[in-house]
Amino acid sequence: MIDLYYWPTPNGWKISISLNEMELDFQTHLVNIGQGDQFRPDFLKIAPNNRMPAIVDHDGPDGAPVSVFESGAILLYLSEKTGLFGGKTARERIAVNEWLMWQMGGVGPMAGQAHHFLKFAPRADPPRDIPYAKDRYRNETGRLYGVLDRRLADNEFVAGDFYSIADMAIWPWASLWEGQQQTLDDKPHLARWLDQMAARPGVQAGRALHAELRKDPGPK
């Protein structure tokens, strides 16, 4: 059994999707980031950066429990544990790791900032409507989605012709393209992939986990 510390955000979905796709048994522990649960001392013991998601695998290496924080590290851990979705050859694994790191260093942070400055900062008290920041993060998110569209023009999935944890990492953020003020009119390959991903039962189950608690895209 794996304990999943979770809230329904894009980074949380990465792990709920992967656990469903890998058919791993897990128990969900909600970390209400709106109420500050991420700062609880018991949570900080497993997630010292006070961010969810995190997991505790009670059947970790050598059969001993292990905790893992950071969504990319969790995806890599689960893929290695199960032997699934990480690529079967050295070249495939390189591609998976490249695109996973691309998400962690690019799409996640940039789309997250786009959400913040486009949706939340203008509603702050007092409002923080900053045109420069809105343009910067909207444009950089659009540039990254252009990179992704070109990649998907020649590949069924992000890392190649096989489904991987890279797809699981990118889809939760890319699926929110409308809230990031993006367009798919000039990105047909990205649009095709988004629909293909959304049709997967594992993606649907992961995205639906405690969806009733989600009111806005919210912070990651």
C-alpha cells in the first residue's frame, strides 16, 4: 500500500494518474494547501519543501518503508519500482528523462506563474494586475507548447511511440491551456495528444480523484 499525500492540482494529478495507470494500491491523504496543511510538522517530515504531492511506500527498497517528495522524483521512483512507463531501452529512457525534466523545469513553473499572474494576482487584496508578468508567462507558456506541438508532430507520445511518465507529467498542466490564455488553433498535434490522453481510463481516474474539492486551478 502506498500513502499518497495529495490535493487536486496539476502536480497532484501527475501522481494520482501514475498510480492508476500502474494499477498500484494507494490510500489518499488530503493536504489542503488552502488551509496550510502543507506546513504541518508531520507532513514536513516526508516533504521538507512543504509542497505536495508526496508518497510513503510501505514496501520500499529492501521491503522497508520509504518516503518520496517532488512529483518528478515520485514518477521516476514508481516507474523504477514497477518497470512501467519509463522506456524499455537506453535511448527510450533518455527521451523519457529529457521530457520529464523539460516539464519540471519549464511547463510546470511557467504555466504555474501564468495561472498566478493571470487569474489570482488581479484578485488579490489589493489587486496586483501586472501586465509585464502576465505577458511574460503567457508568452513563455505558449512558446513551450509550440515546442511540444512540434515534438508531437513526429511522435504519438511525448517521448516517442510509447506512453510514459513524461506524458503523465505534462498532461495535467497542458490540459489547463485555456486558463493559461493559450490557443490550440495553431497546435493541432498538441490538441490531438490532449484528447488522446484524456480518453485514457487511468488519466480519467487520476484527474477525478477528489475533483469536488477543486474550485480554481490554484497554486501548484
